Amino acid sequence: MRVLVLGPPGAGKGTQVKFIVERFGIPHISTGDIFRQAVAKRTKLGLMVKQYLSEGKLVPDELTIDLVKRRLKKKDTWNGFVLDGFPRTLVQAKALDEMTDIDRVIYIKVSPKEIVRRLAGRRTCLSCKAVYHIKHNKPRKEGVCDGCGSPLRQRDDDKEDTIRDRLEVYNRQTVPLLRYYSRAGKLVTIDGSLGIEGIAEEIRKVLG
Ligand code: AMP
């Protein structure tokens, strides 16, 4: 089960990936999470990528590809994995094809207007990475994660200006991947307006 989840920022990829991971017991590989952790821990990698993340720009391909290559060599990926946030460019997609064979590419389709609405209200748990929305998916207690009790915060790159930059980058760099995977016969498009449960159900149908 080697799955890739594609979609604009705010499509709900993280939430759906969690379901897939629980269902199949395969690791979740999110390049965004790896980069954010590195920034938080101030590692060498973190210092290199900090600026890109805060401006909503893509980290250079070479660095990102190298990171994923090393991650996919770990034993826990032998039964499969879910990639989230990678690949984001054609160069990355081609590099991934050299590393492994992807079985399915799940594309969660959401309109740009809806994305801005979702991301601007998104709040993320500092600790367990659970995501909430200030209007549509409120935690029981404001600013506190239901699951682990840690504080919720707005990601720096979820501020409105950066969201627009991220969307622009997505349209320019990542949208061409849809055609790439469609041609390879691997793309499955799912309507992102179906809601968390509806999308999960569609994904279950596809992955079995
Ligand atoms: P995400 O959590 O997937 O939205 O990623 C957050 C940020 O990490 C992005 O805006 C980029 O700056 C960086 N990033 C994550 N994945 C990649 C990737 N595959 N290629 C380049 N930059 C990435």
C-alpha cells in the first residue's frame, strides 16, 4: 500500500492521512511536518528551510528529495506508506518514481475560495498535530486541544497573505502533477466538499 495524497493546502489531507494510517498501520510521511519539526528544534536542516516555510515558498527540490529518499529507506516503510505534501513539483514526482512504485494517488479537490476560508480559521495542536477550525470544527475549550490538552496555535504560514502565496505556488508547481499521475493511470479524484466523513468514505472505497 504505497499511497500519495495530493490536494491544495487546507484540503484536509492531514486528517484523511490519519485515517489511512490507522486503517492500514503504515507510516505517515509528511515533508511539511518533518521541516516544521526541524525548524522547531533548530537543527541544521531547520535553519536551512526556515525562511522558505515562513514565506510559503517551496524548499529546493534537491534538499526535499534527499530527505524523502532517506526516509523511504527506513524499515517501517516496507509494507507501504502514505506520502503527504510530497511530491510537490514534477522534478520531485520523477525522482519519487526512481525510488519506488506508487500504487494510488488520491487527489482531494477543493476550490481556492474555500481554501482561504478554511486555512485562515485553522488552528493546529502544537503537540499532537490535530487540526481544528475556529468556526467549523471548534475544540471543546477555546485554544486547547481536545485530544491531548496542549495549546492550539495558528501556523505562521496560515496567515492570509502567506495562504495566497502558497496557493499560487500550488497552482504553478503542483497542479501539473495531476496530469502526470492521471496519465500514469494512478489518479483518483475526490470531491473535497463532501466533508471529513464523506471524503473518508470515498477513500475507503478506493483503497479497500
Ligand atoms: P505542508 O505542511 O505540507 O503545507 O508544508 C509546509 C511547508 O513546508 C511548505 O509551504 C513548504 O515550504 C515546505 N514543504 C513541504 N513539503 C515540501 C515539498 N515536497 N517540497 C518543497 N517544500 C515543501
